[in-house]
Amino acid sequence: MGGTIDVESELGKGSKFTVVLKHHLADEKYYAQVNEDLSLLNANKNIRGKHILLAEDNDLNAEITITLLEDMGLIVERVEDGIQCVAKMEQMPAKSYDLILMDIQSLIWMVIRQHKLFVNCQIKTKPRFLSLL
């Protein structure tokens, strides 16, 4: 980046770090470009009317998320966890949802549960694989 880092240190007294970074001052042209980029992001006409499936077990988080998404013109349907999310997707025709939002804990629980079901299936049907799992 064209900068420098200097260190002065003295035993028992501490250290002093000096960081110098070269940068350019923003001018009107820069701000015009930033505003143009933001207007593209804010132009939610491309996402208005899209269907979202939200998997969220926390009622407050779900309420906030739904409000924000609906304010952007999205159509939101909520389930409480990853298992319900998969079940909902299986019930609906293909391409019913444009986006699925799931918190990481729901996703992890779903993967762990599916793995346990797979392991149980393997153990019941092929005991010789037990040592490999």
C-alpha cells in the first residue's frame, strides 16, 4: 500500500508503533460514483415480489427479519428450523422460493441430524462400516 510501520521499544517502558498509510482524498467524482453504486443497490425493483423462505427459531429475530425483507418488497414465509425448512421445500413445487435464509445453528442441527440418520442407517444395514464411521 506504499506505507510504513515503525516500532520503538524499550524494555520495561513499552512499545510505540507508528503506522503511516498513503491515501487519496476523495473528490466530487468519487462521491458521485459511490452514490451511483448505492442507487443500484437500493433499486430493489429487481427483487420486489421474490419469495423468501426464512428458517428462524427466535421470534424476535424472525419478526425483525420479516419486517426488513417485506419493506424491500419481498414475500416472506417463515418456518422455525432446518427440518421444517426441508419439509416445506418438499411440499412445495420446484422454484417456489427464490431464496432460503437459514441461521447457521439451524443448518448445523439439520446436517448433524441427517448425518446421524445416515450413520444409523449404515449401522443397521452394513455393520462392517461401523469402524469406518
